[in-house]
Amino acid sequence: MKKKKKKLKTKAEIEAEVAAKQFQTKRYHEKVKESVKVYKRQDTKRQAEEQIDSEK
């Protein structure tokens, strides 16, 4: 069996892959930021409720 030659990618193909990865990474970081904001908001709300309960 002959070994197939690996097709070399053109510069445009490589740049397109890099851009896609950067976009995915950016979207991932935005999602993480949003979930952290939501978690902090919930945590603050929970702490406020606990403080109200302890004052009673």
C-alpha cells in the first residue's frame, strides 16, 4: 500500500481555522463571564436572605 501524501493547507485555509478557533474561544469566555455574573448575583441574594433570617 502506498502512503498518501498529506495535502498542504493554503495560507487562507489556515487563517480561516485560526479565526474560527479565536471566535469559539471568545464566545466561550463570554459565556463563562455571564455564568459568573449569575452565580455572584444568586450568591449575594442568598447572603441577603440569610442576614434577614438571622435578624429575626
